[in-house]
Amino acid sequence: MQRSTGTLLAPRPLPVPARRPAGGRPSTAPAVRGALTAVLVVALALAAVLAGLVLALRSPAPWTASVFSLALAAVVLATESRTVTRRTGGPDALPLSWGFLVALVALGPLSLALLVRAGPALVRGLRRGRGPVALALEVGTPVVGVLACHLVVRALLGADPTGAAVPSPEQWPAVLAGGAAGLAVQEAARRAGHRVVARPPGPRRAVAGGPVTLVVLASAPVVAVSAEGGAWLLLLVCVPLAVALLGAAVVRRHERRAGVDDLTGLPDRETLLTATSRALRGVVPGQRPRTGPGLLVVDLDHFKDVNDTLGHPVGDVLLREVAERLVTQAPPGTVVARLGGDEFGLLVADAADAEALAAAVVAEMSRPLRVGDLQVLLPASVGVALAPDHGTSAPSLLKNADVALYHAKEVRGRFRTYAGGRDGNSVQRLRLLGDLGRAVDRGELHVRYQPQIDLRTGAVVGAEALARWQHPELGPVAPDRFIPLAEQSGLIAGVTAVVLDRALADVARWRATGATPSVSVNLSARLLDDDHLPALVAAALQRHDVEADALVLEVTETGIVSDPERAGAVVRRLRALGCAVAVDDYGTGQCSLTYLTDLAVDELKIDRSFVTGMTTDRARAVIVRSTVQMARDLGLRVVAEGVADAATQRALADLGCHVAQGEHVGDPATALEVLARLQGQARAGVAGGPGAREG
């Protein structure tokens, strides 16, 4: 069985960083940062005004042109600076300030146009904590757009247009061409820059804007011409145009936000599916060497345990940190999205890179995450589906990546690539998982009891409670099918609660007849992380009015080894209630004598793999004999599992083993059948009870 990864708890309340988009820096002082941004914007605006005044004084152009240039610069600066306050993504997908900017290029100094365009980009990059390369690209992209616009306008007009109005309709095409060229160059630079810093470029702005982009471009000569008509005409043209464009920005912003995950700033599931569909266009099965994309589904192992233990605010911080790591690991052109909960999706442009990325993600997530004074280990399981072999549509590729993820989570901390032969079984597993949750609520789970006998007297002294599931359509579902599902999904707590409640109710009825058997209940390794477990057990004992010495709680050796400190704390609290604690499947893990002495358990259960065949296999006999002797020297009871014949039972008795169970002792039985056996041995005068387990 697997257990959740242990965490080191901080000695004081954890500081929870403020929310930030994935890929940014931790925001521990939003007020200071906001104030700094405001100061930078104001300083930039003053610099633009001063620069315009200086250039106007030194320019032979009329004062009216200089005033109009300053007005246009203010409009551009206001439109660009508003993007500084946005939480996600970069500037608007629509070039809202572009019409005013092109008019400024035609009417005013080039330096002023560069300043008001590059300044907000610089502020935006600094605020987001961009590195040197990313910051250079953030500023350089709008700069090359402005330069391209200026060069085209100058080339078409045959002279430097700086400082001169453009009233002639014959000159309008030059302004339009300059605006279109600048916009195209800026878009090309943006996409090239995203490839350099390994970020998905997103939609093309000119295409995304559609008709509004055409209106923006057409507004440039209108604004330029209106400047010749005086301040009032410029005001009458600019104000309605600005209101219309800003209204379009609000609509577009809501459209963009609909495809963004609020917590991490990553694209959401629908956006990923849309990108996958786009990447799959033209991909046909069997055609080589053309390959399609690869899709990865990443799931964080044991995230629910961390969320339940440390709280949702800390869980949110961890999810944002995971998002940053995934973006860092992704190659250029990869779309990284949050699918929901603790699941993420990565769309790789070339399927040949998918498995290498999956391995890199698994390795990256094997490193602890730090939140304040807390270190948390959240390993990831990854499912991989490759187009066209594993699907030629977005839904089928995502489904098959989910199937592969299921198989990866059987081991955890691994990645698996989809294999078609497993599909049917995985679909049934998905169905069983949903049905299991309903089975816990509807009472479809029941309990059978494996009798345990005292090897000295042959009397029944206890029974191990075993969970059974009678599916309403599939019939009996084997424990080795639904118990792992419960472990992986977090339903094991509900299953254990049902078994514990039924077992204590039955042992109360057994003891009411005068018999004194105990009942053993298995505890999942995952439950050893639950600080509420002792309280749950105490409440169940009180509810059924059962003495604590009637309950034996079995923990696996794997669960002890995984986090002995935490397991020891829970075991000590359980033993303080008066319950006995047994180490189940002893010998199959890596449990050392140190763990046994530190835990101060009451009982060792020798795994059936050593007991079965011990009468004919000398190596197994040696292992059983040494284990029994060691346990007796430590003052522990020894229970042997898997006793299949009388010879094995006699050999165990000769070695000094205390208790045995297995098919020779008795097959799993109902509570009534166990009660009948207890009553039968009472009539025969065979002594049995908890005292017989003490050895």
C-alpha cells in the first residue's frame, strides 16, 4: 500500500503569499509594489510632458502641433499604462492605442512616440519581475513596431513627417500603411520573443481583434487630420473614439478572462482543448513522417492530504508554485494549462518531445516545495498521449492521457504513456471509482472475518475484519481491485470508517454472550497522517460500548517506514486509548528493529509469503523462526498469516508462535458464523479470549 508523503510542519502559523499569476515572483508586499507602480507611471507621464515641451521649444513646428503631440502622447500613455494594473497576461489583444500612436508618429517627434510606447512596457516588465532577456523583449517589441511605422510613413511620404500635420487625403494611405506595417512587425517580434523565453505566444493580435483592429488603423489618419482643425475638433474626434475603443477592450478582456484560470493565471481546460484541436488539424493516422502534438496530464500525488492538513490557502500557494515549475520545464511553444483541482495539462507541439518532458516534470516535482518555514513534497504522476497514434481529436487525446495517468498512479511518482490494450480495463476502473464512493454512502460494503486461533489451545481468540464489496451490477468485487482504488482516490478513509464501525458492532455482540475475542482492523498507511484518527477510533469505541483492549489496529510495514516519526505519534495516541497495534505484512518492507522499538507496538504479523511453504523450504523456516524468537524477546505477540495445513500449524506452535490464521484455521466468515464458533467452543469448554493472545 502507498501512503501520502510526509510534511514538516512549521512551528508557527504559515505566512500565505498573496495571489499572483504563474511565472511571476512572490508578491509579499502588494501595497508597496502598487505604490511603486503608481510613482513610476506618474514619473513617466511627467517625463513625457517635459520631453514634449523641450522638443516643442527646439522644433520649428508650430506650437499647435506640439500641443497636439502632447495630447496624443497623453492618450497613448493612459491607454498603455492601464495594462500595468492587470493581474494576468500581457497587454490587450487589441492594439487600442495604435491609432493615436500612429497619428503621434505622423505629427510629433519620434522620440516622444517611443517614450510613451516603451515606457509602460518597461514598468510592466519591472512589476512582473522579468529577467534581463524577458525585460529587453518586453520593451523592444513595441519599440520595433513604432520604428517600423515611422520608416514606412517616411518612405511613402518621401520626407520626414515629424512635426507636420497630414491633412491631405492623398497622404492617408501612407499613414494607414505605416500603422499596418508597425502592427505586423510588432506581432512578429512578440511571437519571436515568446519563443526565446519559452512562453506560449497566444492568439495573433490582428486576427483576434478582427474588425476592431481595422477601425483602430483607420482612426490614425482621422486623428491626424482632426489636429489641423483645432483643439475642439481633435477633442470631438478623440473622446468618442477613445470611449468606443475602451468599451471594446472591456468586452475583449472578459472574453480573455473566460479562458484563464483565476488561481494560477494559466489557460483553463477549454482553452487547452481548443489549442489541441488547432494543433491536430491535418494530422492523419498512418501518415509519416508528419507527427502530431503530445498531451500530458499531470496529477499531484497526495495533494488532498496536504490541503486537508495545512488548509486551502497553503494549498493555493502550492498550486501556483507548481504552475511556475511546469511553465519553467515546458519547451518553447508548449501550452501549460490547469485542468482543475490539482491536475494540469501540457500540450507539446511535437509528440517526440512529450515523454522527455514527462520525465522532466516527474524529476522536477520530486524536489520539495517550500512555503514559509514548511517544506512539502508533492510528487507528480503523469499520463502521456501522442497524436496521431493515441487520438486525432482533442477529447480522445485527453481521455487517453487520463487513462495513462491512472496507470501511472498505480505506482505514483512516475509517468506512463497510453497503451491501447489497457483502455477497457481503465474505463472499468473509472466506473468502479465512481461506484465505490456511492457504495460507501449506500451501505454496499460489508465485512467478513478471518478467524484467529491460539496455537496452544486451538481456541478462537480473535478475527481480522476484511472489507467486501457486493456491486449491484458486477457482483462481488475483489478487495485487490477496490482497495487500491480507495487508496489512490482518498476514499480509503470512508472505507475504513465503515469497516471499523461494523467490526466494533459485531465484537460487541460477541462479547455480550460471554466470549472475549478481539477484532483486528487494517489501517491504511494514508491514515497514519491523519491526526483525527485517534479521536475517530475513540468515538467508535464509545458508540458501541466496547473496551479498547478488544480492538487491534493493523498498520503496514510500508506505512511505518515511509514516515516513522509521524506514524509513531499516531501509534502512541492509539495505544494510549488502550488499543493494541500490530505491524501487518512484516518482512515484506524495510522495517528495522529501531522502528519496532521506537513505535512500541504490541504485535507482529508474519506475512503469508514466508509462512506458506515453511515446512518444505529451509530459508523460509529460518526467517519465520528468527522472527518469532526476536518478537518474543521484544515482548511482542506473533501472528502467522497464511496457515494452509496442519503441518504448518504444528511447526508454528513448536517455534512458540502465539496466534495463527489462514484457510486451515478458517475461511472468512460472517459475524453470525464467528459467533456460532465461539459459542461452540464455549460449550466444549475450550478456553479463549484476549488473555490467550498475550503469550
